[in-house]
Amino acid sequence: MLRFTREAEYGLLAMTYIATRPNGELAYRKEIAEHHNIPKEFLAKVLQKLSRRGLIKSYRGIRGGYLLARVPAEISIADVVFAVDGPLALVECARPDGVCPQDEICGVRNVLWGLQDEILGMLKKISVKDLSGRVHASGGDLVSIHAASARRKPRIEGSP
């Protein structure tokens, strides 16, 4: 089954929390951890990766915290997942350093690579702004993202 790692999931939660802060107001690790019930030490590692990849700005000290490095509409789910997990690869041979012992006889590689490209394309289209449900980047009421995602949810034949 395809699924995000816990680290990627926490990264997305942290990014949406930071995105919902009023302009210029820092988000604090403790607040994010408590709000989403994330272990603080684990969250610290995730935030460090997001900072190293330039998705958030980290401010140290007693008044330190986190801000998004770019506007939420310019940061995609793909950016966040890549920052914490590295490149998406559905199969070993699709990794940058991946090697496949079935390389000469593989009949599914091209289909799986195409599927991977489609998934990555979808992840690039959804921004942190979309996830945070912000009406306006500079302030506004939160709206339910569930209604929008329910309308876009793909139906797979034979699934419940």
C-alpha cells in the first residue's frame, strides 16, 4: 500500500500549522507538537529537515520559532515529502541509485514509472495553502479542506 512516512505526515502537519499563523507570527515547536500530538523530539528532527531544505526559517533563542520561507501557495506536498524523505520511488529501480536484478526482463517498469510520475504530478499540484485551507494568504478564515478533497477523491474499481 502506498502511504507517506510518519515523518512526511508530521512535516505536512507542521507546515500547515505554520501556514495558518498570522503574517509574521512565529510558530513554536511546543505548540505544533501539542496541537498535533507529535513527540517534540521527533518533530524537532522533521523541522530541522524542513529548515535545511529551505521550506521554513528557523529562529533561535528564547523568542525563537518558525516561519514559512515562501508563501504557502508556492510550497507543494511534493516539496515537503522530498525535504523529509528524499525522492519519491514506488519501486527500487526508480530510485536515483536504484538497481534492479530484473532489468533485462522487466515487463512492468515503464508502467510503474508512469504511475510514479502521475503521483508526483498530483503532489506537486497541491500546496500547503490548499492543505491549510486558507482563504487568503494574508489572513482569512479557515475553511474545510475535507469537502474539496472529497470531491477530488478518485474511485478505484472494486474498492470499498
